[in-house]
Amino acid sequence: MAGYDVTLIAPSESDGNREGVQVRTVVPPRDRRERMTRTIWQVYRAAVRENGQIYHFHDPELIPVGALLKFHGKHVVYDVHEDHSSDMSEKTWIPALLRIPVALSVRACELLFTMIFDRVIVATPSIARKFPAAKTRLVQNFPWMHEFGCTNGVPYEQREPLAVYVGGLADARGLREMRHAVELAAKETRIKLLTAGKVRRGAKAEFERDPESRLVEHKGQLDRTQVGELLARARIGLVLLHPTRNYMNAQPNKLFEYMSAGLPVVASDFPLWRAIIDSAQCGLLADPLNPAAIASALVWLLRHPAEAAEMGRNGRRAVVEKYNWERESVCLKATYAELQPAQQA
């Protein structure tokens, strides 16, 4: 691991060594309340026992743990994958009257404690602007260049008319609109939607309402190899997140995974995503709240396989040249190296 001994502390069933990473487990929480109380305390105790030099975390509820580890003289890196304050303002499980106060509290907590943390790693440029520039490093969440670059799959033009979505399934991630769009597209051409990932609470009804549908098939949660096999069968990758403040400025990993696999994408028409997709010429954009517009994009790609295949190749080229983890990992390793002189002093 770039010369570092790495230990992962996380809720799981058993300790062990996984691909060179030592795993130290804490008891998985039964609900959100336990995650915010007992689990945090268990993570802190496990972290102290490890006596590491650098502690790297990304869950915002672990900010107090990071602060306590700083008091132990440790180097602490806060890794921010999402705009948590914006996300909290839209969480449906938080009572509506409390969402803004909770969001402001999370923001204040982040700003206060990042003053004592050694580095802040952020996943997008928009998040970077919310933290002190001197401590902040941009490490974008792009896929490994060759993980999904399948060369042994069925040639693109010979594949079944499959559209795929891989990731958490929820209303705000476009589940209803994708289903409706496929139903509309099926009136004009052959098509099937394959989904894979965890079904969030509240979204299960979408699968239960039409269990005999031949247009939608849910594959459950897949490992990375199975995801690659699924993408190698497909013709289109879907990423149709709703226009929430958090999603509009996000760079969803699934978008770049589809591109890496050589799939043309149908994506939400957000300014940031339009810039990425237009510059790479790797897919079509649609209003994520408009199933008819999504269906139109699906039908066009299925009726123009040569053009769709070219979009897929363009996306693959963009990943190889720019949107890959090999490039981003250089910045991550450099960030760790910045902390080395202080460790050795």
C-alpha cells in the first residue's frame, strides 16, 4: 500500500487481512442511533489500540473521534466525499423544522475541527471551496483505469438492448423515472433495465408494485467482478440523480465507471455533468424528472448503435487520459508524504 501498513476499522463480522489491509471490526449498529453513539465510541477505542501515525476518516459523525486522536498527538486526515451540510438540509429522516439547524451545525462542526486536523481531502472542486485552501487537497473519486475496460465481452453492436444502473436505489436517485422511461421506450424498441445495488427504504415499493415486469430486473448487490460482467453485457449506463443541491455538484463514480466500461451514458442535465459529457462526447443528457425525455435518449441510442458505440469509445478514452484513479492516487500519496517530516522530527 505505497509503503504504508494500512488498517481499516469498520463495522463488519470478523477481523482479518483483505488484500493486504488489516481489518479491525466493531459491532455493526442496529440503527442510526447506535451508529451515532455506541459505534463511534467503539471506533475510537479501536483506533487508540492501533496506535497508528495517520488516521484517515470520512464519516462526519467521526469528527469528534478525529479531534480526540489529535489530542493523542496523531496526524488526522478528514476525507469529504459529499457536501454534508447540503445533504443534511434534504434528509427526509430529519424533521423538516430541524433540517436547516442540523445542516448549519454540521457545517460549523466541520469548520471548527478542520482547524486542528492536518489535512482535508475532498472529492470535488465544489467541496474544496468550502475548506481552508492551505490544508485542502483534491483527490477525485475516479475508477481504476483498467478495472472495467473489458476486452473479452460481446462486441457492442451485438449486445442485448440492456440499460443498466449500478448503485444505491432510491427515489432521489431516479428509480421511478428510470422505470417509467423504460416502459415508454419499450413501446418503440426492445429494451430492458437491469439494476444492481442496495434498495433504500421507501424505494422497495417500486419493485414490489410490479414483480412480474419483464422490463426491469434487479440483480441485488454485486461484487466488483460481477459489476464488470454486468457492464460488459450492457448497451447504456444510466445516472439520473434528482436535482438536489448535493447531487448537482457531485461527480458520481458510477458515471465514470460506465465510461470506463465503454458504455454511452444517459445522465441528468446538470451544468457540471454537461461539461464532462459534452467535452468527452460520451453520451446524452436529459431532464432527470422527465421520463419521456429519458425514454427519447434511450431510444435514440438503441436505434443508432454505431454512434452509441463511438460515444462509448470516447468515454473510455476520457477515463484513460483523465478520469482515472491512477492519476488521483498520486495526489493522495503526496498528501501523506507531506506529513512524513513532522512524524520523523
